[in-house]
Amino acid sequence: MVNKHERNDNITARISKMVFRKNRFFRNNVNGPSFSEHIGAGRVNIPQISGVGIHELKLDTLAGPLEAAFEVAKWMGDDHPTVIFHHGNNERPFDRSRWAKNTFNNIFLRGDEFDANLIVVRAPFHDGSLREYLERIGQISDFMAMISASVTVTESIIKSIRQQSDRPIIVSGISLGGWVTNLHHTFFGSADLYVPMLAGARLGHVFTSSAYSVLTSPEGMSDKENIESLLDFEQGYRDVDFSITRPLLALHDRFIVFDVQAESYEGTDIKVIERGHVTATLDHMALRKHVLDSIRTLHR
């Protein structure tokens, strides 16, 4: 029997399908370079970080020039740890208005529990309208370039901070940001701690077999094997250092299906909450507590 958490996910997917209409994922193309090629080709220059502020960035990518950004929302100095967080899909992480969809704001800025520098990365295609975003997700290569750009920006921020500080660096993210977190761990592993939430390493499954797959175009669904071949990265993820990974999954998630994505963390202590994708994203207290508890493990 479907519970309320699963029902919320199913309803959200159906409503999104009506909003997307024909502008669904991968409607134009399901072929392109691998994540390894995308991430290897990404180039960006990061300014020295010395205080709060928003930094707009231009990246060279295999999908052409892309624009991303990051905000230093709280800067306590080089003698403090740094949290680099990545937002979820279709969020506007710099929008602090009351009704904005902003997990960074809800987890990190509503309260003063974090004795750390706080940085949030904004992915390409997340500074404009939903219509502009939908225009770019027609090709799987553009979607992968978007994610890879965020991985590149995260690594560049880490390199910049390492030049001036030896304090711990924590990389975290939710949903889309969780995939960025795990991809960064796979290809760089340069952070001291990874806290992925509502993500795993089988990204392709989300678009081919979960409740979210109703947002994949019929053209994309006709080549599910290729989608999974390009988006899944569990083979590389198996080689990461799981001792510095603190994942969180929702037991009733219909997008990031627990039984499927939990396999990505085999042998790892997973924090499991009795929520679905939507209700977990809205449970700011549980998410905040998980990040805080994870950071505290660095001091044991």
C-alpha cells in the first residue's frame, strides 16, 4: 500500500510532467561524452576567497561556455572548517525570499549552529526561468555538462581554500547536489568529508525506472540502456574512501529509490529517515542534524 510519503512523490512527478509537457529530459539526444570526459575537460578560474559575496563564473565545457556561480554566505576565516554545499534540482540557492525553494537557506542559515565557513554552489541553468532550464535538458550531454561543471567548480573552490587553510573541508549536497557530491568524491576525493543526501551512484535509474522517469521523454525512454550507461557511475564510486562518507537516504523515496541507491554505499553506515523524496527535502531539521552530526565525526 502506498503511504503518504510515496504518494507525495508520485503526485509531484505527475504535476511536473504536466508543467514540462513535451519539454522533457533527453528529448533531442541521448548520446554524448562520459562524465569522465566532461569533468576532464572543464575549466574555470576561482578568485581567492576572503569574505562573503557571490562569484559569477564562466566555464569552458564540452557543451560550450556555461555560467555557474558560488556564494560565500558565511566566512569565519581560514582557521575554521568550510562546508561546500550544492542545491537540488531547479532550486535558486541565492534567493533568500520567504517562499523560495532553497535547501541551503533552510539547512544552514536558519539558525547559527554551524561553526564553519559556508559556501553554496549554483549549477548552470539555475539562474533563470524554468523555461530556460527546460530548453537545456533536451540533450543528455548538456545535462551532464551541467552536473560536471558543478563538480569542477567544487574542486576549484577546494584548491583555492587549500592554498590558505589546512582546516577540514566538507562537501555536501541534496538530490542533484548529492549526485555532484558523489561524482566529486569519485573523480577527485580531495575533501575531508562527504555528506551526500538523497543520492547514490545510479543516476540513470532515476530517469529510467523510478517515479521520476515520467519526466523522461519517450525518445529518451526508447534508449534506456544508453541513459544508464552514461549517467550511472557506481563502478568508479566503489573505489572511493567510504570512511569519509556520511550518506542520508529516505526509506520511502520514489525518485532516489532506497533499495537501489543504498547499494552504492555497501558497507557504509547510511542514515535512513522515514520520508519520501519530497517530505525528506522539507524536513530541514533532520537534514541539518545529519550534516552537523557528520561534521562532528571529524573531531572524534
